[in-house]
Amino acid sequence: MFVDRVEVDIQAGDGGDGAVSFRHEKFVDRGGPDGGDGGSGGDVVLVASRNQNTLAAFRYQKLLKAENGEPGSKRRRHGKNASSLEVKVPVGTVATTKDGKVLADLTEDGQRQIIAHGGQGGFGNAHFVSSTRQAPRVAEKGEKGEVLDAILELKMIADVGIIGLPNAGKSTLLSVVSNARPAIADYPFTTLTPNLGVVDIDGKHSLLLADIPGLIEGASQGRGLGDEFLRHVERTSVLLHLLDVYSQDIAADYKTIMQELAAYKVDLSKLPQIVALSKIEGMDKKEVEQKLKQLKEIVPSGTSTAAVSSVSGDGVQALLRTVQKQVEKTNAKAKAIESKKPHLPIIGLRGENEAWRVEKTIDGFTVRGRKIERFARRTRFGEEHSEERLRDIMRKMGIMRELGRQNIEAGQTVIFGDPEIGRIEY
């Protein structure tokens, strides 16, 4: 079964807790703290694989969860780091959050991307020994791993997308020029999934063609199957638009498809196109020329047109050469534009940020900021030593000074981010 869009729950592993421990050995005087650090939780990593061609496995495996890190223990024993969870997906898979943030865009075989980071292990009390603090009784909790709901979408990476109304001859053309074997019958909507085929042009050059099925009027708004497959057009370099030469209104057919491409969430009507009349077998040559003349009046200036018969092979090779030249031209233009763009890496949700802010509330004060909230999540609230360490961090970051500037009073509550993270009294 072909599945090209799924929703999954992703949970990176939690970090292990640090340990509070002191050496107690018969002949060792004042052994000191020896609590080990916790191990880091596992990341969730997407890996593009050309051996995968569908997202069907995720219909039944909705939860992608990495292992947790192990807690630290006495004698400075570090908890075991958890292994990353590697999830294989087809080349062309895009992972996004529900609000559209791109977490991974995998376009090459073997490409890897962390989409959820595991939590760091908490420090044990041996980590906090200093010249002024000989016997610290503080240890950190392990950090929680990232949790998110994600959408995985497969967008086929093809050089050419073959588009047109049902029964325009898309699947037949693909079966003739490539090794693809789509199911073909003499009624609309026989093709229920996109089909890929490799086309050998001249023994030196080849193209990857994708048959995009299900385009009808209203497809971009969800009618029929078109909105499910329009995403596969996004990555194509060139569109090959087929029109049935025996249609009663070729102009209306052309406009219908163009309107659906323009109405999609990404305007696909601006992609380079070659427009071809199909099924010309049995039609008089003069009549074909007349139809081509009508077609040139419909399409934008500079758009290549052709007439082909997949059954007899008339015009097919010439069409493929035209398509190849257009693909090369489009790719060269895209590379020139890409070379001028600054390359910014796609990262997961986590990123260190020193910024913070203090907000006065009815119940006290709320401190927000990615870094300070991470420290708060690793604090054992209710333990004097752990809370005092958090206060020290707040002093170093200048948060305590800002609280004083906003006239905080003794005994008032300070909340870190969300109430469930934790709170302390000033």
C-alpha cells in the first residue's frame, strides 16, 4: 500500500539522574563525594533510505520513542548513554511540526537528521566539588527528552511530473518510455498512486518521470485524490502537461489543471511546463497541426508544445529530447540561485539561548528563557542544596538583580516557565 503522509508521536529519551553519594571505606578518611553523572537519553534520528518507498509502516507504528539514559551511581560511575533511535524513511521525506516548522528535509540516500534530541544526564554530586564546597549534597535530575507531534510527508523527487486530467494518457506514456508498469484501464481514476519510471533518452542521459494521478477540478480543495498527490509536483523540475487531443474543449481542460496548480498551498502553476497533445494515433496530420495551432494560442508565450502517440510512438522521442533540454535548463538556473543563498542548517527544536525575561504576575514572578528553564528542569525542587544552586545560577545570569529591580519581596514565589517545571521562594 502506498502511503505518503502520516502523523507520528516522537519522544526522545530522558537523561538519567545524577547520584548523591559519599565514599565510605574503612581506611579512607574523608572519602568525599563520589556520585556519578547520569547518562544522556537517546536522540530520534531520521535516515533517508532508497530501499524505502512508502510511509505505510508508520500507519501502525505511531510512536517513535528512544531509550532513556541510565542514572549515575556511587564511585563516580557514569550512567550508560542511551543509543539513538534510527528511523528509516524514503528519500524525499519531509518532517514538520503541526505548525509547519521543518525538522528534516531528506533528499539524498543516507542523509541523516536529528529531529528530537535526548535529554542530557544530570550531574552527580562529585561534579560540584570545589575548594570552597568540599562536600556538596546536590545532584541534578536528568533532562527530559524532546517530545513532539510530527507530520511525515513523502514528496517524490522526480525530474519530470506528468500531469493532466484522468484519461489524458499519463500512465500509458510512462509505461511506454520507462520500466514502470502502472495499472491502466479504460476509465477514469485507474491510477490511485503516483508511479515513477526511469527514461533512457539517448544512452547517455536519463530522466526520472512521475505520473501524478487524480487531478480534477477542485482537487486542490480536496475533491477526488488530487490534493493527496499535488505534493509530489513540488519537487519536480519540469511539468509535462498532457491533454487528450479528442477532448471537446482542450482550452477548458488546460485551464482546469492550471487553476488547480495555482490554488495549491504552493503555487505550482509557475513551474516550467511542456504541453503535449496525446492520443494522436488515427488522427489526420492536418487535423493534428490545427489542434497544435489552437494549443499554442492557449499556452503562455515561450511554452514548448508537442503532439504524441504513446501507442504508435509518433513524436515521443522528440518530446523526450525537449523535456531533457528543459530539465537541464531549469536545473542550471536553480543551481545558480542556490549558490547565492546562505546555507543555514536545519536543526531540531533545541538550541541554547541565553536570553531571559521576568514577568510580574498576580501570584509572584515568572522567569522565562530557554537556558534558565533547562537548569530549572534539572533541579530537585524541595531539596535545599539543589534550590540554592539554582539561585546561584540566577545570580550569575543577572536574574536575581532584575527581580530586585522589580521590587520582589521576601517569600514571594518565582515560577520557571510553566508551573509544572518548578518554583522557589525568593
